[in-house]
Amino acid sequence: MRINKYISLTGFCSRRETERLIEAGRITINHVVCEHNDTVEPGDLVLIDGKTIEGKKENVYIILNKPAGITCTANKGVQSNLIDYINYPDRIFAVGRLDKASDGLLLMTNDGDIVNQILRTENNHEKEYLVTVDRLVTDEFVQGMSAGVDILDTTTKPCHMSRISDFQFRIILTQGLNRQIRRMCKVFGYRVERLHRVRIMNIKIGDLPVGDWRYLTANELRELIALLD
């Protein structure tokens, strides 16, 4: 089994995070520093930072209504980091990110496989946002954003966007480039005043108060798994 799949199955972290640990030389297999694409055989000793990996715990799925000002990082050296804020007793991590200034729905879990399935751009999983900007939302702005925008040396995928009020719009993305909505708006001369995520696939933030979290319901989880399958 490839090392990144092996570690994600333990619930320690996602495959993407495993790749970063490998790059940093923090994983060993039988006391040999691990390389990308290394495999694990039955009986192999896998260590992270010289410590064994705890056995897989029951999968946890949580949604948090993240306040603005919280940074989506597990690095406890960062002030107002996400892990310290939620203070969950077991190791969990966010599925994707919201930048520090943004607020709204975050899905958090210890299930590394589900993270990869949700985040793969080619899977076209929807994320929905309500956005407030500093200028009048015009038809030309809506049409331009919806058609795709040149940012970060690529063109964003066409998306669904609709005006809610003079200064607010709803946008549904199927990709997650770094600060994508803010960069898209900037191309048209707009500045984002507030960015609030309200949905990831079938999971909706609903009336969850800002700063609070809850477990996914059984129905939400069943529907999420069905969508991923």
C-alpha cells in the first residue's frame, strides 16, 4: 500500500498532508526516511517525527461556522489557529480552507480519504458562497464572473452566479483556487467586503450560530457518501 494511503487510513492526516510530511523528511519506514511513492508492507514500522501512529479511531465529521479572524491551519504557532479555536479532543482537520477574513461553513474530519474526494477539482463538487462587495453588482460583472476569469495563470471554470441585492451576490464554485473569489472580483475592480460560505455539496450551514459546531446528521453523512460514490 502506498504510504500516503496507509497514513490517511489511520486517520492521522490526509494524503495531501502526508505528501508535505514526506517532503519535510518527517516520515520513516523501518527507520529509513520515506520518499514519495514508497509502499508499506505488513510488519513495517512507520514513524512520524520518530513516533508511532495511533490506530484508526472512529471517523468524525463536524461542521463549524468559522468566524472571521480564525486562520485555517493546524500550526499552533499561528495565533488564532483553527485547531486551538475548535479545541476538539481528537486530531481533525479541515476539508479545504477559508481565508482568515472569510467566515462560514467548514467541514472538519479525521477521514483523510473523504478530504481528497471532496477537494479533487475534476469531481466538480459544489461550494456555495454569499459575497458582499464595495460596488454595485452589475449584469456585466455577473456575466464576466460566470464565464470564467483569468487568475493565477489559468482561467477559472464557468460558475453559477446571481445577484441578491445591489452589493451582494451568490456564487457556486466547483474548484478551489487560492483566494479565488477575491481574486476574481479584483479583476473587475471589485473589493470583497464579506465572504460567507453557506454550503459544501449537500452540507448546509443553516442556522448554526457563528463560532459554533455540530456533528453531521446521519442523513447528511449518508447523502454525502452517496454523492462521493
